[in-house]
Amino acid sequence: MIQCKRAYEPAGPDDGYRVLVDRLWPRNCRKAQLPLDEWCKELAPSSQLRRAFKSGELDFETFRSRYRQELTARPEHWWALLARAQQGRLTLVYAARDARHNNARVLAEWLEDELDRRDEGSSPVCYAPNFKPPE
């Protein structure tokens, strides 16, 4: 399971593997105060894309689409997180104030889509041996 959590929220025992997915360290947050297993700067949107979204130049849907394009181009950065998500809970940590419109949400959605694509039971073709042809 994948969840998103703001960096300023306290870590919980059910957070599982915690990964900071922002390019910049969260403001006013000491490294000793933020429990993380990993900081994946390379998973964050490019600086240009982040700035355009933050300034209001891009709406969320455009940001989401462009960020997904960046993720498509760099699978080596998120492959390891798929394995983590399959093993247990994965918490994507972010600093944005908006809990619904941020890069962690887009990344979580991306990873969930990838997990669904790799799920063996998700295709109706898998059920073909269960059906008998009409006589």
C-alpha cells in the first residue's frame, strides 16, 4: 500500500518505509526531526516544472501530465519503490501545503498504476482457460 504524508506530520508506527520525494529539504525541518529511510531527490519533478507549478503558471492537470512524462523517461528512479510497495506499506513524504495537489500524490498514483499493470490477475485474458468454447 502507498500513502502520502506531509513532512511536518509526525511519523507513525504504520508508516512503513518512508521516502522524501521532494528535490528540496522541507523548510524549518531539521534532519534529525524527520525520520526517513531514504531521500529520493531524483524522483521529484524537475526544478523547472516545480517552479512553473508553484508560481501558478501551470494548473495541476498540466503539472500532473508533465510530471508523469518525466517519470516515464526515468524508470530507473522509481523501480525500487515498486518492490518496496509490494513488500509492505510505502509512505511518500512531501513538504507541500496542499495535501491533494502535489508531486507525492502524482507519484503515488503513478506507482499504483504500475503495480496494477504488473498484477497478474488484472487481465481478463488470464481467465481464458476457465471458459469452454461454445459447442
